[in-house]
Amino acid sequence: MIPYGRQDISEADIQAVVEVLRSDFLTQGPAVPAFEDAVANYCGAKFAIAANSATSSLHLACLALGVGKGDIVWTSPITFVASANCALYCGAEVGFVDVDLRTCNMSADLLAEKLAEAESKNELPKVVIPVHMGGQSSDMAAIHALSQRYGFKIIEDASHAIGGRYGSGIIGGCRYSDITVFSFHPVKIITTGEGGMALTNDEHLAKRMRLLRSHGITRDPADMTHEPDGPWYYQQIALGFNYRMTDMQAALGLSQMQRLDEFVARRHVLAKRYDLLLSDLQVTLPYQHPESYSGMHLYAIRLNLNEIRATQREVFEALRAADIGVNLHYIPVYAQPYFAALGFKAGLCPEAERYYSEAISLPMYTGLQESQQDQVVAALRKAISI
Ligand SMILES: *Cc1c(COP(=O)(O)O)cnc(C)c1O
């Protein structure tokens, strides 16, 4: 089976993890801050807080921004469920802003419309979470301008997008957001097995996320209610979690960072090759904004269903039968039974639903060989021409 995504682990990556295993610290050691510094420096952000998953990072980001009961958080419907669940964890209500079909990112125009309507009903969101679908940045300048007018905070879910750029800025620099979150799951651009990171330029947010990542416990006397009882002393000053990343994971991530640019460049070579090989098929190729450089986590085509006889499901099943691990990113989040039970109905985001009815993610990872890519294209060509 050719998977849709997989990790790329070198001998140097393995050695980096082995070194930690032979060292004094498996967790809470020096590898975690070293990895955090490397990512913060790469992105040009002041602070980076590693966690055991991007899901945890999104939760920490919402908590640091003060999301709680009675608050409203909006995200994109075309994303992994974690982008919405982070708001529900905090007791907030979640809402969805439909996507621009070309990029499958949250549409800034539809966001503007929804904000104007929400303002009149006094139901403005506290936080908006745009998702950089497939690694291509959302229209952050436009979303940021709206945040200035309507007073919401922004968390970029950049789980797909480390190594990408938006205009002249590196994704993760938080130029147009309060916090940016990366995922290091093995199918993503770089991996730590499980892992995530939140970046910010705001010292207060960074401090809050660090505190909540580790039980809400501080060892800094400046944050305590009274002088420490002694050298052993620590205080719990908030209800936090154990969302820490281990040193083995951080060492792997730090080692992977050295190849980040190479990884993304390789993904772009493969994407360009797909573009060429698929140019005569009845499919819509992924749109690349000329002023952004995608992390290229996904290569998602859309079937031109009015030009072919086969259904999306038939094409999908034919590819799976040919041992090609195609996937579909994503089922609109609000269509999940858990969300339907909260009252969300079909038809809420027509563009997202159209995308879901046409899209297929083709294999995209650094180790994908050209011969395998040819196999994928041949199988797709055959499946479409049924
Ligand atoms: C993978 C992913 C997440 C969750 O990442 P984990 O590290 O697996 O928790 C969140 N949002 C998006 C868009 C993702 O693709």
C-alpha cells in the first residue's frame, strides 16, 4: 500500500533519540527547550511552547486567551475535529465559517459577512481559528484586519504548514495572529511521533501556556502567593494538565528541523510533477496562491464530477483496490454525529459540503518515489475513465 502520508526518519534522527535515552533526562530535560528555540528561531516568533500533541496545544492556546463558558469560537468546517474540539473543552460554543472552494481555507469574505450578522445579534466570537488547509496559509492579512474591527483573537491552526510562508513572512511568526499551532504527528511535515507546539510573541500568553502545560504549577517565587517554604517548594496556582512533550520526542523534532526546508522543497517537486501528470484529467488541481508557499502537507484534487461517469466513491474504491492509500481531508466537522447532536444541520456550509463531495487526497510525502507517483496517476486515470 502506498500511504497518503508517512514520516521520513534518518539515521541521524535515530541517533538523536538514542542519545537522549542514554542521558539523564527522558523528560523535562534540555531537549525540549532546544527544540522550542529551534522552531521559534526558524519562524521568527519570540516564544514556543511544545506539547504532547497539537490538540493539547490548541487547548492551551484557547485557555491562555481566556476562552470559557459563554464564549464563542469560530473555525473552518474543513479541518480535523481538534480545531473545533479545543473550544468545546473550554466550555465555549463553536461556530463554522464556510471555506473558499479554491483553497479550502476559511473565506475572509464569508467571515466578514458572518461577523456583521453576529454583531447585530451580539454574538461575536472571542477567538477565530483559521486552518491552513494542506499547508497553504489562510488570508491572514484580511482576517487580522477583521479582528481589529471586531475585537476577536486569532489562533492559526498551522498543523499542516510548518516550513511554509505567507507573503514575505514565515508561517509561525504570528505576524497576523496571537498564537500559531503546529502538529508533529507522523503524517505531518516533521514529526516527533506525537507532538505539537504553540508559538506566540506575547510573553503573557507564553507564560500562561507553559503554566497550564504542567499542572498549573509554578516554581517562580514571583508568581507565588507567599515566599517559598523552602527549596523544595512549588505552588499550584491554576488548574493545568500534563501536556508535556518528552525529551525523546523533542530530540527527534530538533533533528527533523535540520531537514525541514528540504522536506518542503521535495513535497513541492512532487506537487509540480502531479500537476503536470494530471493536467489532462477531469480533475481540479490544488490551487496555489502566487504569494504564498505551502507546507504542502496534502495534495488534494477535486473530481470534475459533471465530466466523468464514475462517482467519487467509485474512484476512491478503485484507488484503494489498487493499493493506493488515498484519503479524504476532511469530512465537514459539523457533520460528525457529536456535532449534529449539538444542533448543527446539513447545509450549514455549502462550499465545504461541495468540497467534501468532490475531493480526494493523493499520496504526498517526502519518500514517495516517482515510479510510485506514476502508479498513482495511472490508477486514477483508469478509475476516472470507467
Ligand atoms: C493533525 C491535526 C490536528 C491535531 O494534531 P495532533 O498533533 O494529532 O493532535 C489539528 N488540526 C489539524 C488541522 C490537523 O491536521
